[in-house]
Amino acid sequence: MDKDFNGTKLYGVDPNGKKYDRQARRKKNRMISNILLVLALLFAIIAAVLLLIDPIKNRMRKKEVEQQIEQVEQLIIQPDVTEITFVVPKDANKVNGEDYDIYAEGEDAEAIKAEIEAALAEMPDNVTLNVLGMIDIDSIDCHFVVFDNDSVVDLRYGIGHHQSSVLPGEEGNCCLLGHHMRVEGMFFNKLIDVKIGDQVKITTLDGKEYIYIVDKTIVVDPSELEDYVDGDDGTGKQITLVSCTYTGEGTKRILVIGHILEGED
């Protein structure tokens, strides 16, 4: 180890015999360590933010959904109320993985997908949701607003009515869709727990209640849904509830099918 001419610098010799400034190397190493520490902190902050995004979004969505439920509960009992609507931003409260099921294949599927994307692009910045009524499934603590459409926007806030199916209480198949969600108790999160004999109650804006008794539950591929969701599928006054379920083979659809309680109309 050597000192420079004024005795202030310390030097070392590397394995190749080359002299180097030990203080400069220490300074450089400290700088690198500080940079790595800052980067580690930044990555930790980013990871924490990413972990918090979904819980924050879910909490905000849940709060808005609960406010809508409370308003509908107050208005649905008013005899002069014939319409309840909510206006929401088109891009707010998106659900992870939300998409439309497309039953066609090949070029037909691509054409339908293009039509859907065009329709979404043409949506106004603020979308009006029209309330059809409320759904109650006591066995799974399901109590949510039912909207008259099943667009991706409607399904962010409640249960959607498939428009090619009949309305509650009508002759034919009434199909309602809801997200499975990963938040306990949200929408159709517990639909897979519904049992044969459970009751599904639909209350419409005119105050009428339609009670359906569950006959069966099945799990199908998304491509098979076209045989279950239209108004002429099934028999009698039927209800079909649809949501996602997750298996080792990938995403499937769970269907809960029931018929109206005798005497309900």
C-alpha cells in the first residue's frame, strides 16, 4: 500500500500488479450500492402498489354497488317509479378478464369480435344503466341489482339480463349473467354453491316477485352457452343464471337452471 506525494491518497495493487486508488474504488462501490438500494426500494414500492391496485379497485366498486343497491331498494317500493337509471363512466371499474363469449369460429368469430369492439368504441363516455329489478338468492347471500342489459359495463355493477332471453315471469327462458369475482360475496361469486331446491327471487320495478326453484346446476364450455341463454332454450317459465368457474382445465361456465314456483306469474 502506498501514499501519494502529499500523503493523502491510499493505493492498492490488483492481482495483475496494477496500482489503483482504494478511496476512489470505495467511493464507486458506495455509489453502486446506493443506486442498487434505491432501485430495490423502487421495485418494492411498485410491487406494493400493484398488490394494492385490485383491492382498492374492488373496494371502490363495492362501495358504488352498495350505494346503487340502497337507492334501488328505496325506489322499487314506490308505486309511481317506473324507471331507475344510473350513469357511469365507460372506462371506470373495469373487471379483470372481462370479455364477451363468442360462439362462432374462424372468420365468423373474427367478424363478431370486430363488431363488438366497434360497438364498445362507439359507447359514450358516460353510459346509462337501466335497472330491471333485484335478484335475491338467500342460500348464498346474493342480493344485487339486475340491469336490463349484459354489456361489460352493466356487469361491472350488478347482474345483467341477456337481451335475447325473456323477462322474469314470462314464458320461456330468462337468462341472467354475473361475474364470478374474486371478492367474497360479490355478484355470482358463490353461484357454484347453489343447491337443487334453492330459491331465486327476482323483484321487478313494478313490485312483482318471481320465485324460481333450482332444478340443476351444470358446468359447460363457453362455446356451449348458445344452447342455454336464449329465450327459447329450455321449457316453461325458466331461469338460467350464468357465471364463470375455474377448473384445472381452464375457465368454464357454471349454469344454475330453475323453473318458476307454481302459482307465480
